[in-house]
Amino acid sequence: MRAWVVEGTGAPGEVLQLTDRDAPVPREGTFLMEVGAVGVGLPDVFMCRGTYPLGPSQGSFTPGQEVCGTVVDAGGDGALEVGQRVMAVTSFQDGNGGFAEQCLGLGASAFAVPDSMDDATAAGFLIPYHTAWIGLVRRGALAAAETLLVLGAAGGTGAAACSLGAALGAQVIGVAGGPERCGVAASFGAHHTVDHREGDIAAAVLELTDGRGVDVVYDPVGGEAYTAATRCVARDARIVVIGYASGEWAPINVRHMVQRNYSVVGAIPARYSRQERLADHQELSALWEAGSIHSVVSDTYPFDALPDAMAALESRAVVGRVVLEVNRGHHRSA
């Protein structure tokens, strides 16, 4: 099979090599799948550069965290069937990620794909939306009519939070850079947008909320954006830390938390049971089927163009979620 392999550490275009290799053999807890499409994210860029804390520790490896495809070898636990179409998190931590014609999926993170969802959409659905559900519902306890501030609202993770937050009845404020990206955030569900290039985020948010501030902050950015968000939170607010797209984790100031009466929580789907994840996926699938949440995939690239997709992502030239189409014969929407 063909697979993209990272050799060494550096910019994706310098360390990615398209090679022929044997298909990986499933081990306990994994299954083999033929990949229809695979999401491309900043963690994949960070893996190439050797700066992603959850990536493979050494040697050559294939990145790619989330995929949609068909089960080829279901493994031994009986939870999946050969020929079943699923979206899944891959075994990227062991070097068997999704930038290949076949890859290993994690059985505990494999979920049925709604019939109305094509491969490209499904490949960009699992991580953004499951993370948004954990962050907003389970950890952020977002209630209808509360105000939600989404940082990085034009990126794949932020776009999913905008869409889900609006579906849950919240008033959504999206933060993005530039008029075009603010427009994208609005198209995903943000009721108001703040252009962080035009001035202080906190001042703009306080003006939009008549000085009250926001109830929940969804932060996949970290760094200065997080600090700005702490200056425009309401009493009893929850800041949900997701990631560090800025390159810096949220610089949490405990004294400020105490003085302003807000809490900071972390969110990652991996810490939840299979039963809890299945329940979350059922809720999300129902919202999808009802048309309440939307695809966050903005662009697709052919399999041979992975370095170009990563370069565009790293340069912040894209919005939403970027997807690599691997096997073009797979399911597409009408």
C-alpha cells in the first residue's frame, strides 16, 4: 500500500515521504481499515516538527489522527464487522496513522457514519465535534441562553464549537482574524464575531455583552488569546481549554481565577468510557440528521498533495477542516 511516512524532524514538506509499505497488522484494541478520507490537523504538523506531546516518540511513522473508511479486518473483540463504514481515531501514536491507503483504527474510538454523511465530512467530524461535545456539554455545562465565546472560531475545532453551541441554544461570539475568517465563523453559527486583528478581544466582548462578560469560553488557541478571554468572563464562568494552536498552552493565573470567580477546565474525549462516547455520538448524529450542526470541512486535497495541505494549514491559509481524499471510490454524498 501507499503511505506517507515522516522521516526525521522538520517542516512537513521536508520530512514527509510517499512510500510503499506493508499494511499494518491489527493488535489488541485495533482494527484494519481501508481509508476513504483522512482529516489533516495542526497536530499532524506538530508531529512532523517533533513538538506534539501525544505523537510517536521516535523513528519513522505515519501521522493522521482521524479517518473515515471501511473495516477490512475487524480484530478480535467483535465490536465491528468487515465491510462496516466507520469514522475513527487512528493508532497514530504507534505510527500507524491515517495518511495511508490502509491504517489501524482504535476500536474504542470507532463510530458509525450516518448514511447522509460522505467520507470527507466524516473524516473531519469525529475529533472536532466529539471534542466540542465534551468541552461544551460535559465539561463546560453550557446551558441554553448562556453566552459562549469561541476562540479560533474559523478553524475546524472552533467552527464545530460555534455550530454545536448555536444548536444548544447559546448566544455565540466567535473570535477570528480578519473579515473573511470572521465571516466563516458566522457561517458556522456565531451570532457575533470579533476580529482580534482590529483591537482588544476583551473590550469588544464586553461591549457585545453590555459589560457582563461570557459564561463559557472554548479555547483551542491558548497563549495571548486565553489571557484576553480571562478579562471578559462573567462571574461563575467556565473556561474550557482544548489545545494550543498558538503554540503556547493557556498561561493560567490561579490568583486571577480566584479574584474573578471563574474556573478553568481541560477537555479531551479520550478520558471517557466507550458507553459515554457512544451516547455522545448518538446525540451528535441526531443533531446532524436534523440539520442542526454542519460540516466543518472547507477544503479537500488529493492523496499525493499532503505536503501542500499541511503547508496551507501551517500558514493559516485555510479555514475550517482540511481533508485528504485517499481512496476516491468510497462513499460520497449525492
